[in-house]
Amino acid sequence: MSKFSMISVCFVMALGLTGCGIQSIPQAENDVDASSAEVTNQYKRRADLVPNLVKVVGEYAKHEKQTLTDVTEARAKATAISIDPSKATPEQLAKFQQAQGQLSQALGRLMVVSEQYPNLKADANFRDLQAQLEGTENRITVARQRLIESIKGFNNLVTVPPTSWTNSLFYKKEKRTQWDVAAGEKEQNEKPPEVKF
């Protein structure tokens, strides 16, 4: 075999390897891990805001103790569960999502309580915390959407030919569990909103 033939074969093989997922599968996995870390980071930001919010609301709504207790307990449960995105089982992911959903519901009830106290709504600290919480909820939504897209991209690479052939030969990566909301949160989201005049 001539030197030119060897170089041509090596070039064709290198070109074939670049299009078969040898790089794209690990890159997609890194994207999933980074997106998952961002979701966790945004949930932590929300959890860090909760004690300040509970304190401000508590000063105005002392007899709403049960709501404040529910929020505090939901925060404790949400922060107690952590997952390793690369090794998360569907069950672990479901528990994590359920805990975050419970915190979302508790915060929703806390915001309803705040509507009943005009002085609280006028408090600058409360307004600032409410704005931060709303911003964080928006960031969580964006981070979850990015995670969903990155998991979809990764799953496509490890399950759709020709990159799935590379995966089965070299990496043997499993399809990742897709992000979803907890059952209770899903029910809440599917209820039509109540409109009161």
C-alpha cells in the first residue's frame, strides 16, 4: 500500500469518526450534566430565599403559622434531597421532583396568604423578596427547559444510528430519564385557573 493510500485511508477513517458520535456523545453528556447542575443551582437559590420570605411574612401574619410551617418543612425536604445527574435513577429523580413540587405549592399558598395583608404587600422587603422569588421561578423554568433539551439531544445520540452504533461499541451510555414534574404538581398545573371578580 502506498503512502498516499495510507494517508487517504487514515483521512477517511478520521472523517468517519468525527461524524459517528465519538466526540458528540461525551459533549452531549457534558451538556446534560451542566444543565442539571443549573437546575439544581436555581432550586438552591429559591431555597435560600425562603427563610427570608417566611420571616417577613411571619412578622405580619403571625396567625398563619400553619402556612409558614408548611413552607419551612417543604424547604427542608427539598434541600435534603440531592441527586447526582450522571447516576440518577428514575426513582431518585421522581423524589427530587416531588420535593421541589411540594415547595412550589407551599410557596404558592404563602403568596395567597400575602394577598390578605395589605401592609405586607406594601412592605419593601416583601416586595423585593417576592420579585427575587418570581425571577428565580422564571430561571428555574428556563433551566428546566434547557435540561429537557439537552437530555433529548443526548438520548438521540445514544439511541439513533449512526451515533448509537458508536455508543454501543465504545461508550455503552444509557438513555437518560427525561425531566418531568411530580404528579401533584402536574394535577395542580392542569386545573383551570379560578377567575374571581
